[in-house]
Amino acid sequence: MKADPKVQRRLLDLQAIDTALAQLAHRRRSLPERAELEALARELSALEDERVRAQVAVDDLDRDIARLEKDVDQVRARKSKDEARLAAGTGPARELEALQHELVSLNRRQSDLEDAELELMEQRETAQGVLDGVERRAAEARERREATERRRDEALAEIAKEEEFKRNARQPLAADLPSDLVTLYDRIREDTGLGAAPLTGVRCGGCRLELSGADLARIRKAAPDDVVRCEECSRIMVRTNGPGL
Ligand SMILES: [Zn+2]
């Protein structure tokens, strides 16, 4: 393939734009916010599990407290009935004495139930504190997620803007070059990430290998408008260091 040396050198400008575009694509893929958001998603999921467990603990205690409350109500009702019967003072003395005994034991039962209820209410307060703590941490994590999403979106917008800028510069440059040269360049670039590289001294700028003597002889013999390629990496080598090479 043949191309004017000046045209060949413009391939390097095209390559500079394509390298910048590849770097932007890499930046988009490896934004630190992506990893941060994944870590935050894991954290939020663990916090949700924790929240469910804390809520269950509170609900269990509420149920136990309600049950005790009902027991206390039953004891109170029974006490009022007994007290009413005692106040009426009717019935045999033995029965009245039994009622008094029962009242003593009902009072003890009520006191035990109330102690147990108090104990459960203290436990509930602790459990509620745990639940509140988990919910606070989840709210903080959600705030951090929102802030991270904002930063990610800003970074993506910035990358998109730079890409558009580069693409706008690439389009007229590529259109200005011979289409067979650009096609060859694009094919090599798609295969290797780099389509054209300068030949600096005796080194290929693509694979960084020194050219063999035979290769150098071949390139020295080539006409200036010959498009020469590296034997090692097959990239287009653009001669930049004047005659002789
Ligand atoms: Zn090479």
C-alpha cells in the first residue's frame, strides 16, 4: 500500500485520538464509584437483614408484653370479683377465708406478672435502641449511595463530553485520509489496540522491539510513500526520523 509520508504521519494523530478514546472507555469501565456502589449495595443488604432481625426482636417482645398484660387483666378481674364477694360478706366463714387466701395469692401473682412485664419492657427498650441504630446506619448508607451515584453520574457525563470532543476531532481527520489506509489502520487497531506507531530509531513504537537487520534493510529500501509494517506486531510503522529510515 502506498500513501504520502505526510498522510502517513497524520495516522499518528488519528492514533493519538483513538488512544485517548480507549483511555476514556477504560476510565468509564473502571470508575472507582462502581466498586464503591457494589460495596454499598452489600452493606445495605446486610443492614436490611440486621433490621429485619431487630424488628422481629421488638415484635416478639411486644407480643410477650401484650400476653402478660392480658394475664394481669385477668388477675385484676378475678380480684375485683373476690373483693366484691368479700365486701358482700355473704356465705359461710370457710368460704370467706378461702377468698382471702385467694386474694393474697392473686396479689402475689399480679406482682410477679408486673415484675416480668417491667423486665420485658426494659428489654424492649434495648431492642428498640438496636432497631433505631440499624435504621440510622441504613439511612446513612443510603445517603452515601446517593452521593456516590451523583459522583459517578458526574464522572460519566464528563467522560461522555470528552468522548464527543475527541470523536468530533476524529471524524474530519479520518475522512481526510485515504479510505484504504484508514481501513487497514482500523483493522490492525481493532486486533491489537494500536493501528499505527512511529518508527523511532530502530525500534517499533508499537511492540517496542528493535528491528532486525533484514527488516531495517527492507525499510531503508522502501520508497517514502510505501506503507511499511512491523514484522513482529504487524502495525503500520510511520517513519518520522527522516531519510535513511
Ligand atoms: Zn512492532
